[in-house]
Amino acid sequence: MSIFCIGVNYKTTRIEARERLAISEHSVPAHLGTICNLKGVNEAVVLSTCNRVEIYGGGEDPVVALDSLKAYLESYFQVRSGEVDFYRHQQEAAANHLFEVAGGLDSMVLGETEIFGQVKKAYMIAQKVGSTARQMNKLFQQSFTVGKLVRSNTSIQQGSTSVGSAAVDLAEKIFGSLEGCSVMIIGAGEMSRVTAQSLVSRGARSIIVSNRSYDKAAELAAELNGEAVRFDDWESKLDFVDIVISSTAAPHTVVQAFPIRRAMARRRGRSLFLIDIAVPRDIEDGVNVLDNVYLYNIDQLQQIASEGKARRERQLVICRDVIAAFLREKGIDALAPLPPDRVRHQDTEQNRTDSPGSGQPLTEP
């Protein structure tokens, strides 16, 4: 049986198309159930983040499977044939791609740490649903091993290593210093938490957290010594903040131009900066045409990330050497199924060493 993957990412597809293809976490099990019934697909894992949507799978005929997956994605998300340029990999190329993803080598912010946890979470969801078997179990266990080798044997994580920290870099560049700035975070998920922690560490004066679940907003605000605001009331705080960073899992925009325009009339010319790190996007494009309002989306963060890219690209060569050496040493055996008892042993070991308390975050935006 062969392994394969199909997908799009920030390098191949603009955010307008990626957000149409985004698969929310709660809908992944249903998609996996359908995908594993497609022609040529025996097992599968779905990885969907703000920067990529990828499906990894195993089956007897990878060409048939990849054609089936492409047709499914185009049909389900109503994408016209040729409108999106899907990349397709088979066998060692598929394994190499996953290894680079898990190691942070294929991320917008080279070397970011969040993606490792997201790969692991995608695999855990697939295991729970029952869409993985010996082929995917082996492949993903190998990806965790390689991801750790890359991070422990290189300096790929040097500097800002997440989209959240790149967003904070942007805010700091705009203001010169974050000392005394007031920030509102919309969304209380892992990306919001990481971003808010970076803001506090760089001197932000106050943090306001708003989320659809007020309890989650209150929990994050308490952790940051900030203030929780009910989601229906976030507009009332716009008079007092300098920066708004939004990262929710909503399927549509949650910040529209009208309330921003209304707030700007009360702010008397004070600039407002909004950073949207969600996919689908949280903030309406029309916000950007308002006077003294500046909106940046996740694709634009790539410019911030690129400033430290030269140093990381030197490390990229070393990282790829690590992956190539792993594949040379293991050869096709790296892709061969594990015996069932060994799969159980590695799953137990992985859950122990990479649990949420081990220091690895579980959520790329």
C-alpha cells in the first residue's frame, strides 16, 4: 500500500481561496468518514490550519486516491476545476513533505513550534475516529521523531517562531514600543493565548479579552491579569485600545466596518491597528478604507516573518540534511507498517512525552 497527500498552503494559494477550503476541527470527523469511503483511500488524516489544508492517506492506488480527493474537495467546497492549484505527493515525497511540515520547515514563520502540536492533534483526531491504520500510524509516528530531531539538532527556532509572535513583531514595529499600549484580543483559543503572552512580555499595559464563551475569556484574562469582556460588548472597548488582534474559529467575519467607523468618530483621530490572524478571516476588508485604521491579515504577516528569514534559511539546509539522513537510514522501512504491538507501544509513549503538560502547544493558527 502507498502513502500520499494532497493540499494547498500559503505558498500556493491566496487566503481568499484557503479560507473557502478551511475545515473546522469539529467537522474533521465527518470529513474523515467520507474521505475513507472514497475510491482508492483506505486511511486518512486531515490537517487544517490557517496556513494549509492537507489530507494524508494510504491506499493501493495513489493516483486514483488523489484524483478522488481532489474531486471531493472541489465538489464539497464548490471550487471550480483549475481554480485552486493542489499539490500532490506520493510515497517518499509525501513522507518528506509531512516531515518538513512537522519540523516547521514549510511554515510561514520558518521553524514555528505550533505546527508540531497541530500535526499531533490532527493525528489524534484521526485515531479517535478510526480513520488511521498501520500505514498512517507509522508515518505520523515517524514525523514526530523527525520533528524532534530537527529542533534538537538545529537552530531553526531562533527568534520569533510563531505566527502569533510575528503579529506581535508587527505591532511593535508600528508603535516603536508596546510599553503603555492597550490591546484587545478577540478569541480565547491557543493562538490568542500565545499572542497575548508575547504582548505582555513586551510591555503591553493592559489586555482585554473578548470571546463568545465568556468563561473562556475570563479564564484567559485572569491568566494575563487582564479584563474579560462579553462578546456582545467588545465594541464598547474600542475607544480605549490601540491594537485589536482577532483569532476566532468563526466561519464568517466577526468584526465589521460599521462599528469600527462608529468608534473612530469617538477616538478623535487616534489610530487603531487591527491584526487578523484567523482563517477564515475575522475582520471585514472594508475596515481598511477607514481613516486612521490599519488592517493586516495573516498573509501580510509573511513580510514580517521574512526579516529574519536569511538566518533561518541557512538552518533550513541543515534541517533538510537531517530529514534526508533519516530517510536514507530508514529507506522504505521508514514507511513500512509497524507491528500492532509496536504501534500501541509508540502511541502510549507519544501521549506521555507529548502531552499538553510537556511544553508543546497543541494548537499553526
